[in-house]
Amino acid sequence: MNDDPLDADFAQRFERDDTREPCQLYLISPPDVSGGFADRLARALDAGPVAAFQFRVKAVDQHQAAQLAEPLQAICAARDVAFIVNDSISLARRLGADGVHLGQEDGDPREARTILGPSIQIGVTCHDSRHLAMEAGEAGADYVAFGSFYPTTTKQVRHHADPAILSWWATMFELPSVAIGGITPDNAPPLVAAGADFLAVSGAVWNGDEAAAVRAFAALLAG
């Protein structure tokens, strides 16, 4: 189902409600988390505030994924950072993860809630669709993710979101939103101003000095 177009000036007119928590950083893993990645993750998390870390590893079986995830999960737990598993309800259950992030083809939030329990954090990819986001909220999601807002090489992009969707969502619903897709410290301010509750970032951190990147995001979000 296609959404009706939003007013192009929606984001410009938006004013963030002071009762909402300030925007926070949500790290997503690179595809390869082997080798020395655990040390890189620790450096990143020690460099500034991070709300959550999403384990997003493809093309490995669940046993391998669990082996790769466990040391990273321990690093997150030691720093009170939520450990979120991408795509797999079964892996999230196996690891006792703090949350699971579901794409549109990865399962229903209701099913995830039944399997994983009431305390698990469930996120749903909603692309550029208000309709999908409302469906996710009705199904019990804890947050919705919109994007891609900018060009990215992390994954193939078929949906391009406008910051106005963040403003509309924050105006209409209390459920947090995550902005994703090509976000850097330089291009993030319009998304924060538009009402994003979290910035989901990957390449901007892992393609360079992870500690410096997290510090840059921390300075922006503290601003």
C-alpha cells in the first residue's frame, strides 16, 4: 500500500517534544565481525554513549553466528548496551539477546513476542512507509526504522525516505523511530531535528576510526 504524500515542509515546521528522550546512537555491525572486531567494538562503546548494538551477519549458519555473537554480546552487556539480533528470532532466543530487529520478510512481531517474551525489544524495518510503521506498532513493535535517508553501500537500497516521515511519526505516536541509511556526523543533524529517536549507523563508524566516529556522533547528539 502506498502512502499519501506528506507535506514537504512537515520536517521544517516540526518542533521536538521535550518529553521525548534525546536522540541516541544505535550501532550496526559490519558484515565481518571476525578477527579483531571485538576489540574495535569495545573501543567504539568506550568512546561515547551508545544505546544499542545490532548484530547483523549474513551467510553463516546459526551455530557460526552464535559463536561470533557471544563475545560481542558480553562486551555490550559489560557496558549496558542493548544487544540486538538482526533478522533471526531463533538466534535471538538462543543467545538470550536483548532484542531482535525484523525486516518485512523476517517474521511477525507478534510471533517474536510469543517466542521471546514480554521484555524483548522488537524493531521493525518500515522503509519509507507510514502504513508499514503503523502496522508494526499495532503488532507490538517497540520501535520502527525508516530509511534509507542517504546513499549507502552497507546494503542494497530500494526505498528512500524523507525526513518528514520522522516528524510525522513523532507528532502522531510515542513509539520511538530509528533513522537508517548512509548517516554520518555531517548529514545527521536534519534527521535529529526532524524527530529521530535513534540514529542507526554502520559504515560511518566501521569504515574508519571507530572511536573518533563515535565521539563525533556523541558531540552532535549532546549538542
